[in-house]
Amino acid sequence: MNYKILLIDPESSVTEFFRSILPTHLYTIKSVSNQSALEKKIQKWQPDLIILGDASDTSFELLTSISTNPTTSSIFLVMLVEQACKEKEADAFDKGADAFWIKPLPKQATLKRTEALLKRKTRLTSLEELQIGEILISKDAFTVKKSTQIIDLTQMEVSILWFLATHPNQVFSRQEIATYLSSDKTTTDNRSIDVHILSLRQKIGAEYIVTRRKRGYLFKL
């Protein structure tokens, strides 16, 4: 899984630090320099983690705004402060921070902290929801969103999409997909898989589900 991290970093030094320690195949890092740019970036990019690079009044206002907004409350929040601001830790947690890190940051410890935080986010959401890019799949509710648009899928289509998306870049034959569906208390046959795949492509976009000739289908990251 590729995690998305968004930083508020007016001087770019924090962004460069995180880019130097986090492997690029697991983390995508972007930064903004002001509040208005952050709000636009959150809506467009939907990050997993936001790191606020200081303990200013604006940062505390952002903590409250992001953590109390239903559309952004699932985003994990870290406040990153200078040693002189360490007494603001309790206030940061009261305002919605998930972590409070004090500079200077040790490289290895920061890597492990980031890994642990995002793994916890995955565990919290993995039972019911899966976010890949702009696609949000809610398995138990049988709903799918693309960006902010709700996509009308059948129960069968959601089940197939969930199976493929939770095993990205792996090819599955029609029989393997049908076997999964039967174990998921959904009945179908091999011949109808193609019909459901075609419908999924029309609804969510053809770029997500790829055909491998004579082998089957895969969900492409």
C-alpha cells in the first residue's frame, strides 16, 4: 500500500527530511505552505497523514478544523514542534492531534513512528473500508465512492471489486473470482464474471481493472 503524507512546511526543510527517510515505493509526500492551499489539497488528494510543521495558532486551528470535520476526521494528524514548544503537547492532543513530535527528529525513530501510525490507520479501516487512490470501497455497506461521487454498484460488483482491490496487481481467473464469491456468500458462475467486470469498468473507469489474456483480471495500482 502506498501511503499519502501531506506536510505544512513553509521552508521545505521538513518535507526534504521526510523524503530522505521514507521509501518512495511505500510513501508519497507532498507539501503546502499555507492554510488555503492545504484545504484545496486535502479535498483533491485525500491524504492518509497530515504533518503540521509548527505550533502556531493557525496550526492549532487546523487541528480542530480537520479533526472535527466528518469528511477529514479519518486523516491522522501529527504536530511537529521545536523543543521550546513541548509544553503545548496536551493542548495539541485536546485539539485532535494523533501524535506530537519534537525536533530535532531522529531518523530511524521517525521512520518507525510513521510506519506505526499509518499501520494503525490501516487496521482501523481495513475491516470495512479500502481506499485506493480516489476509489473508496465500503464492503459492508456495499457502496463505492470515486472522489466525492457515489457510484451505484450491485452487491455482486462490490464483492468482485473488493476482492480484486484487496489483492492489487495480482491476476485472478474467472474460477478464482467465482470461488471467492461463493465463500463470501454470493453465488455466481464463471460465465457471468465477464459481464460484471464489464459493468464495473463502465462505472468506475476502465483503467482500474485490467484483462490478462487467457489468465484473468487484476486491479491495477
